[in-house]
Amino acid sequence: MKNINTPVYWLLLFFCCSVLVSHAQKYPKAKKVKTEKVFKEEEGYEPYDDEEEYLGDISWKQNGFEFYIGGGIYFASKKTANYYNGAPGSDINLDLLSKNKYHREEIFTILRSQYLYIDTMLFRKDYNDDSRYSIAMDVSLGAKYRLHRNWYMELSYSFRRVSCENLFIFDFPGGVQGNKENPPYSNWQHIIAKEDRHYIDFSVGYIFQNNPVAKPFISLGAQFNYVNINSFLAIIEGNPFDLVSIAKYPDYIPGVQLMPEYRVWAGAGYGFSLTAGLKIAVNSSVSLDPVFQLSVGSFGNSKNLPGFNNDFCFNYMAGVRIVMNDALFFKK
């Protein structure tokens, strides 16, 4: 039996419940006007089959623009997270620290200050092949154009900064075996990476106008993304080493001016998105829209990110949008 806790099932459940709510909710008794009168008063408003309409609901049905700002939580697929485990499969890895004489000496000095008995050090080649991202925040801006009472086009931008943390350890071959006070290995050290993801999404959607307050909607879009490594640090006994800078200047020598390196560890990608939500009309010009988005994307398609997994993967977002339509700006 399939696992019903997967986000795809929750997306379908959320959307179905939204449609049921919009059908079940009773209309308020206030502010009813005849469709013919509304059509005459509101230029561009199309008459409906219903005998009566709600005056406050017209601005959500006629042609026009909507603008929104949103926030939420983002769940990134773990498929690309192994890029940050420190393994030599990517060009940013822990081996960079030991290949450069001066970085190696600096690390040994740090370790020797904590483990006075050591004579040498080695990276333990034990990399985490099941790395995962932490839950990230989502910030979005967007605009919609209502083509019809039900159909709309949408253009949006979203920003998500995901982070990934891994552990590594040093072995001390010269340590005294079996001595608890002088173990032949270090404490756990940390790798902390932050990755910026930028999304531009163009979609076409459909909104159900069965209720003046609760309006479910769904959209399908083409998505373009851009991934940039914001930071990639190895933390050794509390001392940070910037692995991106070390990768840029592998031949670093203290006090020697090196040629500038303009490479950026970033790459573009593409994918598709499916968004479902519920428009809750606060009044004729403002609404709150809970949304859930499923995206399928490929990231980091660039020679600047060798070793980055470009396979398509699923990512999820749940959030709330504050929406304003053009009636807010062009009130008579």
C-alpha cells in the first residue's frame, strides 16, 4: 500500500477540501443586486447565469490585475544535497584543506591545541551519502491578470535559501589506542553550506467562482531557476574555513597576491510547477490565499557546478499570500 503521507496526496486532499468548502458555504444575505444593474454600473463586467450577484465580489471576477506578496516554508529534495558532504566528487571538497601546505599546517595547529598528544592527522574518508536540506523559508512576489471570470495568467518570483549540514572527523594515527583520555580521533567537525535558489514561474490557472468568499484555484506553470552557492564552510574546532575561497585559490600562499578568480559557483535550471490554493476574499479588493505548490525541477546545469546532480527532483512549498486587486488602486 502506498504511503498516504506523501505531499502529493496532501495536495490533492487540500484542493478537494477547498472545492467542497466553496460549495457548502452559504451566501450572506447582504449586498445583493441584479446582474443587469451590475453590468451597467461596472464597465467590462460580464453578466452571469445567476439571477443575482454580489456587488463586493465583482472585482474578483471581471478582467483585471492582482498583485501579491507571500511567505511560507519550502521543502527541498535531498537529491542535490550530497554536493555538500565534502567528498571529492565535486570541486569543492575537504581534500582542498589537506592539499595546500599552509591550510594543512593551520589545521594541524588548531587540532594540536585541543589534542596535545597528536603527531599527525588524517581526514576520515567517511562521507554522508544521505545528506538532506533543512526546511527553508519562502518569499514570493507575483502578479496575475484575470482573462475571464475563471481563467488567469500569473508571473511570479520566489526566493529560497536552503541549508545543509554534515559532519566529518579526523583520525590521529599517532594516538594511543584504547586510551579514553587520548582517543585516536577528533570530535565531530561540521560542514555548513547555504544555497540560494531563485525561481521565476509563468503559469496559467483556473479559479472556481462558486462562492463569493472561498474560491479554490489551481495553476500549471513553466519554471526557471537559478542556484548559487552562498557559503560552504568547514568548521574545525570552532574555526571556519571558507571552502569556496579555497577552491578559487588552491595555490594560496600567505602574503602573496594571487590573480583574481571571477568564477561563480552557480547555474541555471528549469522545471514545472503545480499550484493549488484557496482564495479567501476579505473584501472586494484584498484576499488571503493559502497555497501549496509542487515543483519538478533540474538545478545547476552549468560547467561552474561540476558534480552537481542535474536530475529532476520534487520540491514542495506551503504558504500564504496577501493579494490585492486593481480595485484597491482605482476606486471610484
